[in-house]
Amino acid sequence: MTKQPVQAAPDESVDMIIFGGGGDLAARKLLPALYMAHLHGNLPPETHIIAVGRKDWTIEQYRAFMEEQSRPFVEAKAFHKEAWDRFLALFQYVVIDVNVGRDYARLLEASRKDALRVFYLSTSPELFTTICDNLESAKLLDERSRVVLEKPLGHDLASAQEINESVGRHFAESQIYRIDHYLGKETVQNLMVLRFGNPIFGPLWQAPYIRSVQITVAETVGVGSRAGFYDHTGALRDMVQNHLLQLLCIVAMEPPVSLDPDAVRDEKLKVLRSLRPMTLADIARDTVRGQYGAGAVDGAPVKGYLEEDNVPPGSRNETFVALRAHINNWRWANVPFFLRTGKRMQTRQSEIVIEFADLPFSIFPSGPRNYGNRLVIQLQPEESIQLQMLAKEPGSGMNMLPVSLNLDLQQAIPERRAEAYERLLIDVIRGRLTHFMRRDELEAAWTWVEPILNGWDELGDRPRTYTSGTYGPAASSALLAREGMSWAEEA
């Protein structure tokens, strides 16, 4: 059982220390999230934020960076000049080369001795070991300290284990927050309530009542400025190993005995360990790799992956993955889980589709083709839940047509929704571990994913080119068609 972290008191001093404070993630996500938490009074009043970077900036220059790079990512309706100025006043900027141990004395001087220190490592994972070693040497760590680790955590199982070992030398498991921002999304957390708070779904959430599960995370953007990083990562590592497998866990897990962090994470771990390992034949049959070519997205022409800056000629890196997975337990026996993610796709959407099994016999003469009962849980761009059903078409006869029972979460519950990073950062400060990955979860995910990566290499698999602005290679549709199924948008 993981020892629970010491929770920050409402009036406790907190130093939020962001390594990579001048980077893209900090500018686009972390700083706007912290501003929103500050605006709504969710940061302890004695919060200081220390941005750490290599650029030789003054605090005035760093605040100018925030004005230029972070402020555009704050919604206009949430921006208030007085609140923003108070937010800027919380900051210090410390120049550190993370590889130089003596530089950390500046951080020790800037931080407060009695503060709860939260170290957010928004850097390359290759630097995590060095940073943690130097924090220890500089006497910046104590039993109250916390560290937040950004993905990707490793390139394979061995590197993930190495990171876990090196960070674990300085932080107890209860002090380590492996962040996956999908677990901070309101609808993802609401999925727990949908499953375990509504008895209507309990008896049906299993085979043979569920025919298949689809999990899609589609992006319209290309790799852009991340091409150098992305070409060494690919869609399987970047999205499937973390985001999609975490969503699969929440869909498939057994009811935990409580909302205690370890109770929830124990059940997710069981799912990951129950994933059926893929043989080489499975990989050849049940996985599809793709790479976007030139096309049009939202009516604008875009170039293909191989034409992007910093992509090596002839790169075999995948920007799209679709695969069929199976969970070897009684609840999900013979229920295929179809996972799909890609860049430069037709629409930006993240959704989970639970397809219920057909009736064994229908008394009605006909119905819409390929249309049964589906529960569609949309995570983005909008948050909604739809139950797709069949109803009688008006007029004589008993012809059927599809209808949906829609729950628009924003309309039903109009209160403001914190963005994922805002919610997770507050969780870190308050010592809530439930929505962060535990070490054994991370390593179990890599244990299942790594053979797929190795299998592609052994098979000499090349990604199939797909036109930007589509839903990926045609082979991904064939993956479902073999079983008489189709992706939700094709139904």
C-alpha cells in the first residue's frame, strides 16, 4: 500500500518549481492552468512559483515571455488585468544549467525553507535522473517534497524502469506524480461515476452484452515544431502507451473497493496485466500503422509528414495507429477493444464508444444497417454522453430509425470546468494521487506495448500513407470489417 502524501494545509507555503519554465509546455499549458487556479482561489495564498530555465533572463524578461507566450492561451473571458498582474507577482526566475550541480544553490536560495516544494519536471525524460540527483545534493528535498514527471516516461520498458529507479532513489512512491493529462479531463473522471454510480449499467457492462469497445483520439494537427522529438517517438509511444491504455483501464476495470488512490490504481493494474500479449502473427493481423501524406484539413492544404521540417527523408515513423486488443478475464472474454489515434485526421475528437450486442432475435422486419445500441462518451472537443437507440418511425408500419438520448454535460451542469492541467496541478498540491500513474501501472503498460514495437521491426513493417484530412489508412477500416463491424463515424 502506498503511503499517502502529507496534504498541504489551506494556508501552507507552497513553492511550485517548474523546470523547463521557458519551454513550450509551460507556456501553453502549465502557466495558463496555474493562472486559472490562482484566479479562482485554488492556490494556497502563500504560493510562490519559481520558473527554472537556461536562458539568461531577468524576472522582467520572463514576465514578458509570459505575456507573449502564455497569455494568448488564457480564455479572453477569464483574463482580468488585475488578477494577471497579481499572478505575475508570484513568480521568480532562476537561471540553471540542470547538468551543473553548483547552479542549484541559486534555487536553494530562491526557495523557502519551510515551504512544501513541488518540482515539475517539464523537460526531456533523459534529464530526470540528473535533476533529481542534483536536487538531493543541493539539500532541496525533504519528506514533504513532490515531483511531477511529464510523459513520455521512457522509450521502452528498460528506460522506463531506469527512470523509475533513479527518481525513486530520492522520492518515495507517494511523492511521485506521473502525469497524464487525459486523467484530468472532467468527462474521463465522470466515467467513473457513470460506471459505478449508476446501477442501470452494472449488469450490462460485460460480455456477452457488449459487442465491442472503440477508443479514438484523433488530432487534426500535424507534428509541427515537435517533429524532431516525434520522429523518435511515434504514435504508439506518444499516445497508445499512456492516454489510450489509461482510458481502456477506466472502461474495463472492476469496481474498486473505495476511491482510495491505491484501490483505484490496483484495479487499473489488473486490466493492464490482463491484456492478451500479441504474437508476431497477431501484430501482423491486428495492428495498422499509418503516416500522413499531403492533403487538406479544414479546407486548407497541408503537407505530408515527410515534408515536415526536421523529419528525416524516408522516415518510417508512424503518425497513426489502429489496433485490436483483448482482455483475458471473464468480464471481457471475446470482446475486442479497438484503439485508434492519429494526426492530421478529419476531425479533432476523443471518444469512447461502447457497442452493445445485437438482440438474438428481432420481431421487427427491418432496421437501419449497422446501427445498434451504442453509448458514446465524447471527451473533446465537447463533453457529452449519448445513448444511441432505435425508435419507431412516424406513420403506418413498424419501421425503425436511430435516435439519441443526449446528455450535454456543459448544459446540464453549467458550472465552470477546470482544464485538465489545472485540476491535476491542484491535486498535486493537495496530495491526491488517484489520477496519476503508479510505477507498476507504467511498467505494465510498457510490458504490453514493447512487443508490438519489436514486432514491427521484425516484420519490417512500413507505415501506410494516408491522405491528411481523412480517418487514416483504409486498412484500419478493414480491421473492424473482418468482424462485421465499423468505426463509429462509418456506421
